[in-house]
Amino acid sequence: MKESNSLIKKITIVIIAAAVVYAFSGALISTLLNHIIDEFHLTGTGEGIMSSLMNVGLMVTFLVSPAFQGRIKKLKMIMVSTIILTVALLICGFAGTAIIFGIGSIVLG
């Protein structure tokens, strides 16, 4: 009984951490979008693509994630997702070019 309560607490903490990281990254990118466009000197199509990159990542995730259901334990999957989100946010933060920032945004999605 205690083991199941401990597992539920761990899963809850990891889910909250993943949600906070994802919400923070989404809010950060949407707030800084104009600065990102100015920093990388994007015009026209580049502006539209940059604002859509996280959605591309979300679509890829929705297509790929069912393949992992039932094969990987939920806690491990959520922990890996949280680590990936954190790394992608760091990639976006330290990106020197628009391409690297775009890759980080797709992974962040």
C-alpha cells in the first residue's frame, strides 16, 4: 500500500514538473516571439514558420507517442519527456542561429 502511494506521489510530482516546464516554455516563446524575429532578422515566411514550429513538434509527438504506449512505464516516459523539454528549452535559450532555435522549438513542441 505504501509503495503505491509513493509511486502516485512520484508520478504527480513528475507530471507537475512537466506541465510547469511546458507552460513556461510556451509562454516564454510566445512572449519573446517579436524579439526572436528581430534577433534572427526573419521576414515574411520565416516569421510564420517560427511561430508554428512548436505546433509541428506537437503533431509529431501525437503521431509517435502511441507507439510507446504500453511499452514504457508511465513514470519513465514522463521523466524522459521532462528531461527532453528542459534540454530543448536550453537549446532555444542558447541558440546562435534561427535554424538551431527552430530545431529546439520543434523538440520543445
